[in-house]
Amino acid sequence: MSALIGHYLDRDVLFVRTNLEDFENILDMLVGAVVFLDVTGLMLSEIEANRIKSQMLRVSPLTIVIRGDRGDALLDTFLLYLGKYPRPEFIMVYSSTYEDEFEAIEAFILATIPPTERWDSWKQYCIVAMGDSVVANALMSSCLRIVTNR
Amino acid sequence: MRGSINPKIYSNLETQLAKDGSKSIFKSLRSAKKTLAEHVAKVAQYKKEGGYTSQVESTVQNVEKQIRTIETFIEDMGLTE
């Protein structure tokens, strides 16, 4: 499921609900995007974390913000790989440690930027909820509140 | 100091201020500082573990520039919380 929630500062804000199996099908939406990836509740194996990393790097999002109770392991997967194999197009990757969904989305929308040299490629914000469905619903409603100005 | 700001972020902040007000600018600053602190800790962790730090260091540089730009913007506009 994907939906255009609205716009923030002239950029599209997309919300995508997916899972590990269908993740491949949403990759096009990550092109030219700063991405919020929520994996709350997912028990990702090393193989699954590596698969997500490889799939995402294939479309070179501008920035990836990872959130989830096991998000730190996925973050390390990205950071250590990109440290070892730097890419010509720099991708910023960091974590969101806000427990509250509204605060997490607000911080994402208000403070996430692409790397300086890739600014002109920035077309959209993309929130991808892969984990817990209650969390996904909270992220979606937070997104709506923020984009439609509360 | 002014030369080290990012004009594209600055321009974005102007639009953000007009749309969401000064409170949102301070929220952006706090979030960027939080990200920076977490990444600085990652650099230290990876160095200690003998891992590759170039990726994290480049992100730190980007976020530091973002913070400098937001702080300059706040000062230029005379914003207060």
C-alpha cells in the first residue's frame, strides 16, 4: 500500500506500508527521496538486513533514517558496508531514536536533508513502514497531522 | 564562519519559517544536534572496534554544516524560542 500524503516545502510526502517479501516492489519510490524506514518489531536476521541494505543501495536514496527496536543492527549493516565500499553518490544513513511516533515523523520531516552535493536531486520524503502494524498506523496518522499542518 | 553555511538549507529554512514558524526551526536544530551526537558516538565506537569510519564521518560533516546553517539563520532572523 502506498499513498501520497501531501507535500512539505514543495516536495511530495509518500507513505508506504510494506513487508520484507514485497520490499523489492517499492524501491522505485525511494529514488530521489529522503527515506524514513521503520522496522519496529521485526526480528531481522543478518541475511535479511543485508538484503534490505543491498536493495536500497541499488536505488541510491539520498538519506536513510532507520527506526526500530532492532534498528541499530540494521544501521550498523549500512554504515559498515558503506564505510568499506564508499559510493560515488554519498548516502547519509542514521537512526531515529524517538520513541514517540509523532516526534519521530516530525523530526524526520523538519530536520532530514540530503547530502549537500545531492540536494538538487531531492524530490520527496518517503516514509516506509515495514514493521509493527500499530506503529505503522501511528506513523501514518502522525504524517497526516504534520503535512496537513496539525 | 558564514562561508561554511549551506545556502540551500538556508533557503529551505526561509520557506519552513514562513510555513511553520520559529518553533519548527528550533525543533530542526534540536533534531540535528541529536543526530550529530549519535553519529559522533558511532565514530568513536567504530574506531575502537577497528571498523571503517569514513561513511559516518562524512555524515557528521553534513550534519555539522546543517547545524551551523540553522544557527546562522536563527541569528540572522533574530528568532527566540
